[in-house]
Amino acid sequence: MERDTTPELWIYERHKDLVALGFKVESTLFSGQSDFQNIDIVQTTGHGKMLLNDGVVMISERDEFAYHEMITHVPLLTHPDPRRVLIIGGGDGGTAREVLKHKGVQRVVMVEIDKMVVDACREYMPSVSGSLEDPRLALLFEDGVRYVKESDETFDVAIIDSTDPVGPAAPLFDTAFYARTAARLSERGVMITQSESPFYDPEIQRSMFANQRPHFRKLHMYLFSTLTYPGGLWSFGFATKGPCPLRDFNNDRFAAAGIETRYYNPQLHRAAFALPTFVFEQLADLLDSPPFGD
Amino acid sequence: MERDTTPELWIYERHKDLVALGFKVESTLFSGQSDFQNIDIVQTTGHGKMLLNDGVVMISERDEFAYHEMITHVPLLTHPDPRRVLIIGGGDGGTAREVLKHKGVQRVVMVEIDKMVVDACREYMPSVSGSLEDPRLALLFEDGVRYVKESDETFDVAIIDSTDPVGPAAPLFDTAFYARTAARLSERGVMITQSESPFYDPEIQRSMFANQRPHFRKLHMYLFSTLTYPGGLWSFGFATKGPCPLRDFNNDRFAAAGIETRYYNPQLHRAAFALPTFVFEQLADLLDSPPFGD
């Protein structure tokens, strides 16, 4: 028996001076420089294929279901009748895949600034990008900030599936963008935002929610777990003109939807809004307490 | 201005071929070889002081509150009248600190096999170990397996605050140990076990719960988030002879206890038992569904 002397290759993503996350890599499947960022897709040993933008992990095949189920089913099963959905970002296609599982959804507009992300995921991650051919989906390669400024279309749910507030996604965290997104929402509209790590990025969270505050009736935040972002615990903002994620949700909605999930379920929908004490305290002046009814 | 040319030192903990977690280190405060394991305490840049056994991170000052609040307050605010508490392991003292916040607790027996862990934490992590002088605490340096075999004392709550099932902690995952611990519990007793990562270690979880199953009326599992264990999402087993963590808990218990927490709160107590679908499915034949009442 020969000993395998191939050196191991690990990629590491460092988050400030705080933490580094490493994954063992078998091979690089795609590497490209778009107008906006570096894009890599690698085959990992433990997490399937993995997408990185500018060296920061976006998704892995192993755990993307948690992120994509939670960013979509929570708003779509809260809003009483979501027919038109706007996705800003989400180039890998996972958010669109989950949104399109809802039979009542008639039209999805997905606005992704970077076509290279979509093309790479279409080629190398079909389990994530496979729903991008759905006839209900309009896929626009343009700046989401410009889109919400210039479009006159109205949506029931807007999902801001962005990267971190550096590089191409930075303007997606501005109050002007949130104001224009709110203006694109119908009367009972809901906006979901990728809202970073409660452990490591409370300052970004505070800035985001302060920028959203003037444009919505209530702001909540909910949590889920990821394997590929530093700290593991991650958050989405739930900004609403009306529907309440606890009062306007019931288990029958999920049963009637007939959607298969691996992470999301009705108990978890509610539980996700229960925040650790330090998380709520960091944001207490910016978030509304969800009505747990006890 | 001079440029700092000191090289950066990062320590990395690898979990199989799956993932590596790295932390930036300023200095090593303690390094010792006990009869059972290597013990290090390091000063990190982003997580305060950190304890490692055999190179595996045990706790950091930055996030230990999440682990220690969740392993203690969930059972102690579920059991109707917890007076006597057994802790197996828990050498850093954090679990004892939280248990002793409960005024109704009259006696705590803490059985730690490795005195060097306790001594190092007493010297370098007083914010964690500071309650070990409490007169209600009996601290025994001996094998927890032998203790539950030979003791005839009875406890309301047993907390198995162990490391992973390798090295000195391995026998703490055996069915014989669980049987003897159950025998040490009072009529309505509850046993809590550190039960590993739902993402990365479902096989260990299945073995643990199968080994506990014959000795308890119901088995549940609950989740919390940590910064220092691979995957971020972590779990505790809740094995009970009677009390139900949802039905026998109410918000008044927490208010009456007058305990200050940074992670635990009544909403989170309930929410922690809501498992992602894939987590429950991995263990569906071994765990009881908690009664969410909806």
C-alpha cells in the first residue's frame, strides 16, 4: 500500500482579527474576474461545491438549504398572499429556487448585478441554480439600486439577498435603497435583508436597521445557523408594512403549501424570532419585540 | 511610525476533513500535561482567554456564557424544585457558576477527573471559575463514572458537562454510565448531556441517545450557538424522568429566579427545542417530539 503524499490544500477565510474558517479543497472548478469581483467555485472535501466571491464563502452545497429556506419561506408564509416577489442579488439561484416552490407566486423579478456569478453557478451548481429557467422568473443583470429607483413595478415580498456591505453590495445597505425598496412594495409588503452576524457584526446590524427604520411599520430580526459564515449564527432582517411573522403565521399555511424542506418548519419559523438576550439588547432601540404571546 | 513586523500567530482546530476553526493568539498563559490530557490557556485577540484540552477548544471568555447558561437554566427552570445538582466534568467552573445562581439549590456535587483543568482555570479564568468557592459546592477530583457507580446520593438534576467522546470523557457516553446516573436521580429527575454538533456528528448523537433511551421516560434535544465549536450550532440532550421542558416551564419561573443572563431567556428556552427538519429527522426514532402545543 502506498502512502498518499499529496499535500492537503485548505482555504481559509479570516474575519477581521477574530476568527478564521477553513475548508479542505480538492480542486478549483472555476475562477474568474468579473467587473465586480473575483469569483471562485471549488470542490471541497466536506461541503460539496463552494462559491466564493473575493475569497469570502457565499454558499456551499452542504448547507445552502438552511440559508435559502429561511430567507424565503419565513416571509412567503407570513404574507397573506404573496404573488409578486423581488429578489435583489441571489446570483447563485438558491433564493429563486425556494421562492418558486410557492405555487401562488406568479412573478419573480431577480436583479443580479454580476452575470458571471449566475453563469458559473448555472454550470457548476445546478442543484442550486436549477430553477432559474422557470417561466415565472424574469432575470435581469443590472444594478439593484438602479432597478428599485427606476422600476414602477409593485411586489408583495422583496428579498435583499446580498453579500456583505463592501464592494458591489455596499449601496444595498443605504437608507435611500431601503426607501426605494419600500416604495416598490404593496400595501402589506415585507422586505427581508441578509443582516450579518449578531456575534461579530452588531455595528453593521445597527446601521442597517437604523437605515430601514423610517420606511417600515415594524422591524424584526430572525436567526438561523450556517456552516460557512464566521460564528455560525446568522440573521435576516424582517421589515414589514403590515404582516406579523408570528400573528399572521400558522401551521396550516405550511401544510397547505406542500413544500418539502430540510431546515425550515413551522416550529422553527417561530423559534427563529426568539433572540438571545445579548442579541436583542444590542438592537433593542431599533427592533420591535415580536409578540410571542407569553 | 514603525510598521509592526511581528508575525501573526493563529491556532487552528481541525474537525476531521470537514472544517477548521482558527483564532488569533497573543500569548500562551498556561501549558501543562496532566494525567489525562494536554491543557492550554491562551490569550486570543478576539475571544479573550481560551481553554484548550488536547488542542480542542473548550471555552472562550467571549462566548462561554451561551454554553453555560443553556446547559443549566433550561433544566433548573424546568424541574419544579431543583435542590441537589450533580455536575460531571465542567472543570472550568462555568456550569457550577450558573447552577449556583439558583437560590433554591442547596447542594452541588461537581465531579471533575482532572484537577489541573480546575487549577488552571482558577488562576487564569476567574470570571468563569469564580464560584467554585461557594460553600454549597462539593468539588471532587475523581472519575465521574466511578462516582455514579459508588455514590448513594440522590440529585434532582444531573449535568454531564463533558468533552467529546474520546480520551477521558469516552466512558461518559456509555449506556452503563447513563443507567447509573439515572439511578442517582430523584423521582422527577432530569439529566442534561453535552450532545455534540447536529451538522457534523449525527452518528455520535445517535449512539448517545440510543444509550440513554432505556433509562429515561422521555428524551429531547435542544440547541444553542457557540463561536468556538465547529459548525457553530451545538446541542444538549434533555433526558427526563418526568418534567417537560415546555409544559412544566413558564415565564414566571425565570422572573421569580431573579437571574441575570446574556443568552438565556424564556422565549429562547422554548425556541431551543425547535429543531431544523434535518436535525429532527436524523434522530426521529430516538427523540420524543416536544409538545409545542400547535
